[in-house]
Amino acid sequence: MKLVTFARRGAARIGIVDSETNTVIDLSIAAPKLPTDMTAFIEAGDRALAAAAKAVQTRKKEARLLLSRVRLSAPIPTPRRNVLCVGKNYYDHAKEFDDSGFNATKGESAIPELPIIFTKAPSSVIGPGDPIPGYLDHTKSVDYEVELGVIIGKGGRGISKRDALKHVYGYTIINDVTARHVQADHKQWFLGKSIDGFCPMGPWLVTADEIGNVKKLRVESKVNGEIRQSAVVKDLIFDIPTLIATLSKGMTLQSGDIIATGTPAGVGIGFKPPKFLKKGDVVTLTIDRLGVLENTVE
């Protein structure tokens, strides 16, 4: 199921994308008893999904909108907590980052022994088509990072790797936009990655049952039509079960938590000289079965 958040008549709505008809079913009309924000919908679990599945068959004409006329927000427009992120989680990118000169915390080995975790502020999240406010980076070092986003369904602490995928509700696309000089100058990653609008997300949340083997998904980025990054999820250094087990070891994961799993090689700082984003650049991210996330830099 493809779940979306969109605006209608001045209010945020939850919808389901009907790919056969290229329409969005407005659940506030087709199933008005369901929660009205995505995090609460996720918390409602299988009950909400079952009711939403029935709503696809609605005969209420006002509940069905043309997808092309709907302005989508991020699937979870305002996360309750920071977006959980993983650094240096593809082998080629880990080396690329260490060789770039922008890693102020460089160690003896480019490949981390344990997952590197940081976060992005909820205020950094924007939706498909929203402009990336590059002008907010005073260092003019805006970079792109295509990442698979994992959405937690059932929360918990001490989740084992064996059970981890049972806690995955679905997946989305994330652009971990970064101000590289800010990241390097402050010798930590939070400030350079939490600038307002520096976390495009979407276009929708696809439930895990529609994905199959997540390791086979290909992730790609393009800037102005030029392919920059291309890899498959199986190339992650630390796979999704390992990340969930690591994060939940002492911290309780909650429904609606978002994990950005890391980016492959091909980011702007991997070029010599670096190819930073500039005003007017169009960044297009694709992940198999998850659609296309596109944003323009302003």
C-alpha cells in the first residue's frame, strides 16, 4: 500500500495511492474514523491498514482525487522525534568521505567497526517538489545524499536482529542534504544536516509487504539529469536488522520513527573539485518500488 500525506481545503489529509487509476483516495472521506495524521495511523497498526484497504473500493466520488492534481507533503511531515541517520554505511562512500577532506572525525580505518548514528531535526523535513533552501547554508557547500528510509511500525527496546524486520512498517526515499563545511567545521554532523528543509522525503510511504526483498532495491541520484549515485541496498555495511538492533539496544524505538540508512558513493564531495549544489539545480532520487523524489535548490 502506498500511503501519502497531502493538503486539501487547508488541512493535512492521509491518502492511499491507487496506481491502477492514478488517483489518491482521501481517507478522511472514505474512512473518516481512521486517524488523521500518519504517525497515529501507523500506531493503529493492522486495524488501520485493513480499514484503509477497504476504503480503496469507496464509491464516494469526492474521496477520489487525480494524483497529478494532488500536492504531496512528506509522508510524515513533522516527525515526533529526530530522524535517525547512519553515516558511512556503504563501503565505497565510507572511503570517498574519508578521502574528501571533509571528515573532521577521521579515524584509522575508513570502514566503521560499528554503526555511526546521528540525527536530523524534524524541522528539516520537506516533501516532494518543495524547494531545498540552499541559501540557508552560509558556507555554500550544499550536498545531496540518496538514502533508503525505514519507518518503524511496532516499537520496542532490545529488538533482536532476527525479529527486526517485523518492526518495519514501510519504506520511503530520503535526501540527507548536508552543508559540508558546516559539518566539517563543527566536527559533528547535526548542525550541517539539520538546516531547515535539508531532509526531503517521499513521495510516499510504501508498506513493507509490497517491497519483498529490500536488499534488492537499487538507490540512485541524479543532478540535472546526470547520474551521480547508484547502488543496491545489499551493499550496506550494516544491514537494516543490525541498525534496528543497535538503535534499540538501550533506546525504545517508537511507531513512526524514521531511520535513514546511509548513502552510496557519488556525493558532491567525492568529486575533485567538489560538485556542490547551486540555485536551480534539480535533484532527482529514485529507489525501486518507492518512486521518485525530486526537489529543486533555491
